[in-house]
Amino acid sequence: MTAKAKDCPSLWGFGTTKTFKIPIEHLDFKYIENCSDVKHLEKILYVLRSGEEGYYPELTEFCEKCLTNLAPKSRAL
């Protein structure tokens, strides 16, 4: 039995995350750098920390730094 593409979701399949329905393309350095929506960044950080879409330590740390700059008292931090 062979696996079909739909059985093996790819990070770059451009769907949404399971938990917060965030577009996959938002899990990106450039998007995070330009995002000023604190609530959205918090959701992105939760998804990155959960490992739901894979583990990206550098992207997680980058998101934390961006969120710290926008909202240093964010509960997500």
C-alpha cells in the first residue's frame, strides 16, 4: 500500500494549523518580522512551541523576540 499525498501532509502544503487555523505561510521569518498583531503572534508562538507543525527552534526564538519587542508582558512569553 502506498501513501498518498493527502496522507502525508507537508508543512508547505499551504493549509492551516490544526489548533488555531493559522495559515501555514504565517510560520515564516518574514511574516513574523512584519506582523504587528500581538494576538496573532501569540498564536503563532503557541503553534511553534507545540510542535504541531514540526520543530523550528530558530523560528520559535525569533517569534519570541518579536513578541517581546511588541508586548514584553505577553502571557505567551
